Amino acid sequence: MAVFHIGECIRKTKQKIPLSKEEIRQLVQGVTAEPPIPDYQLAAWLMAVCFSGLNDEETAELTMAMRDSGQVLHWDLDGPVADKHSTGGVGDKTTLILAPIAAACGVYMPKMSGRGLGHTGGTIDKLESIPGLSTALDPKDFLALVRKAGFAVAMQTGNLAPADKKLYALRDVTETVDSIPLICASIMSKKLATGADHILLDVKVGSGAFMKNDADAAELARRMLSAANADKKDCTAILTDMDRPLGMCIGNAIEVREAIEVLAGDTDSELGIFCITLAAEILRMAGKGSPAECLHMAKQAVTSGAAMERFAMMIAGQGGDARVTENPALLKLSGCSRTLKVAENGWISAMHSEEIGRASVLLGAGRMTKNDAIDPGAGIRLCRKNGDAVQKGDALLTMYASKESQLDEAEAMLRGAVVIAAEKPAPAPLIHQTLTGPAADSAPKAEP
Ligand code: URA
């Protein structure tokens, strides 16, 4: 084995000379070794990647080496196992709706999820707003619940891709987060370590997302698909709009309430259509039928009540109060509330999701620093959405927080986040494009 020099890797990457597979493996091993490669050299290499990039082969090898830095899970289940990952958004409660639908249709979804990050929400925080529910599950109980309910949601453990944990913390403080190969390796190392055969990637694009435009989002999706292919996983990436929040609610308990509304039969709302479309794609990938059959099956799972049953089973199995599925008012909202009114006649032409996400953090629904506690009942319910005609004085949105001062701060931010125009804006599709497997290298498929 050649002698490894981290300085040589920094020089090569800086000069766009590809690293060998062995060099990448040794670099990643050095991240968690004792003693590890010093932070200053890792940070220099990360910065070199930000400026000079990595090619597809290097990105795939980096992903695989990071996957192998910890435990790689294998599921002993008698049906297809699927996973879904969102690159992070505002109001994104898709997992809470899609996983019970997939489970009701015979696809297992053992989900490892994270907490909110910055202005974006996290599935774990949302689920923990359900009284009694725990996401710190013992692996045996987790598997037993997946077998019974078809899905369960646990907090991601430190044993999965520990090299990413260390590199992500370094990237966070060295301005090296926004590099497509590094984001790809970070996300996909964890996804591949969770052991699903079929992976659906929801790549958010727009003001509230890491990727601000379609070209960057498509490049990230292409890299992620290529890393999945290198691991022989079936993978689809869907580019979805994050220029506006997803659905009408932003927060934790309030988003679980909205997910319950969809599972109770609200399949024609924008959120309902979105989740059913994504769930149908999971069913198609898992071999459950043609796209049309899978769409029908996913919708049926909601209208028949089967998906809600699975949701209740998961909640009860994780120690939560499953009565919330019949009585969402058991999901308490915070005590102070205020409704903002529309200031002028016109059409809502923009709802800047990053600012709306930041306002929800000010209300207490997210964290300013890593160790902050969140207020599960804080959040925002939108009364109107992009493209709606509005009149001065109409209710625009309602905010919930524990203190009046939080409402004041969030109000100032929210007033700047909503734009009213004199002209009706052109409709903006929620799904921008879909990319699948090796075909991702050719022209993307446009969605209707
Ligand atoms: N989420 C991750 O897990 N990693 C990134 O680099 C960005 C988003």
C-alpha cells in the first residue's frame, strides 16, 4: 500500500488532479482514526474541494468510504425496503404521509431521520410533538415495529457514517457546506448505510433550499444518483419547489395536524397530491405496478383509511398517544397567537420560504443553537398561498408562540416574506423534474 500523505491530497485536489480510490479511502479512514488527521488539514482539503470540485468517480468513492466508516444496516424483511430523503425544506412533512402510505401498500420503510437544521424542519422534532412518542428506539424494538406497522422512525444513530458526522461539523464552521460533491457524499453515505434497496431523493430547489436554482439541484441529483448506482441501489431523484413552503403549516405539532388532515382523506390539496405522487414513485420503484396503478394504489391507501391505521400503529408502537389521529386537537398549539391580515388587494406572487422558516424559528419551532429546546406547539398556519387572489383585510396567516415578544419578532420577518402583486402570477409547478438511475445522464423527464 502506498504511503499516504494528506498534504499530497490537498495539493492534488487544489490542482484538479483526481485522487485515487486508495487515497480517498485512506483520507476518510484518517477522519475517524486515532490519532485523526488534524482538523486544519482536513479543513484545507474541504476548502480545496469547494474551489476545485471532485469528479464523479471521486465523489462516488468518497460516498462509499464514508458509508463504510460505520455500521451498514441490512434488513431481514419479507418485502421491498425503501427510503426517502429530503434535502431539507420548510413545511416538509412528506415522510409523515408517504411512509404510512407505502407501508399500507406492502413496502417497508425503516426511517432514520434527523432534527431541524437552521430554518428547515426535521421529522424527529415533528414526531416528538406527539405526546409520549419516542424516537430513541432500541434496534430490536425498531425492527419489530417495522415488521408490524411497515414503518418506524428513529433518530439517526452516531454509528451510521461517523466520518460524515466529523466532516459535517468541520464544514459547518469553515464555510465549506455548499459544495455539491461534499453534500452528495454527506447525504448519500448516510442513505446507503441505512440499507434500503430503493431510495427516493426529494431534492428541494428554491429560496428555502440549499440549492437555489434548477441547474445546481439537477447537478446534485445527478451526483447522488451516480453514487447510488455505484452501490447498485435503485434510486430516483425528484426536484421539487422550495420557493414556497410545502403545504399550509410550518412548525411541529401543527405540521403533524396537517399530515393527519391528508391521511384523513384530504387527497386533493397541493400537499396531498404531492405526497401521493411521491408515494406512488416509491411503489413503482418497489415493483408494485405501473405508474398509473401505483398512483391509484397510493390514493386508495388514504381513502380506505389503511394509511392512517399504519400511522396510528407506528405512533402507539413508539409510545405515543395514537388518539391524535382521531382528535388532532390533542396536539397542542402554543398559547399566544396572532393573525396577520393582507395589507392590499392583489395576488400573492411570492412567499419566501427561507424567511418563513426563519420566522418559525423565532416563534420557537426551531433552534438558534444546537442545544436549544424547541417549543413543539409553535408555528405558522398559512391562510393563503402563492397565486391566491386576496383583498385588503383578509386573514393571511396565524402565528403561534409561547410569548408575545416572539410574535412581534416573527411578524416583522413575515411581513417582508409575502409579496402581493397587482397581476396574477404564472402558476409554479411543485414538481420541477424527475431523474432516474443511469438515465439521469441523459435528458431529464419533465413532470406535467
Ligand atoms: N444534509 C446533510 O446531511 N449533509 C449536507 O451536506 C447537507 C444537507
